[in-house]
Amino acid sequence: MNIDKLTFEEAMAKLEEVVKDLEDENISLDSAMEKFEEGVKLSELCLKKLNEAEKKIEELTRTENGQLKVSKIDLKEDEGSLKN
């Protein structure tokens, strides 16, 4: 599995699986260490993708003179638009 090619949603789902596996009392130390390492990589990928999304939002909300225009993001599924 190439972690770098995962979408944010896929990485989050896999991270949730890793956490669930680590919560298992019967996991061996070796398996726990492998899962922990995978979890760290997945969390780093998620953070990277969130930072990229934030930069993209900032680029999209800059005004013509370069000022950052603060816009409220409406997360309702039926609307999904930016509001000023």
C-alpha cells in the first residue's frame, strides 16, 4: 500500500482502523509497533493534506489587492457555498 496516494478520507479511515487495532488487548508488541508506525505516517499525511487544503482556501479567498478576504464556509451538504 502506497500511503502517499491515499485521499484524506481514505487515510482517516485507515487511521481509525489502526487505532482500533492498537486498542486490542491481545495485540503483540511487534504488531503494535508496526501499527503505531503506520499510524504516524497516516497522521502526517492527513496533516499535510489539511495544510494543502488550507493554503488552497487562502489562495481562493484573496482579493485583487492581495488582502485575505475572510469568508465563512457553509458546510451544509445542500448549499456548500462560501458566504461573505
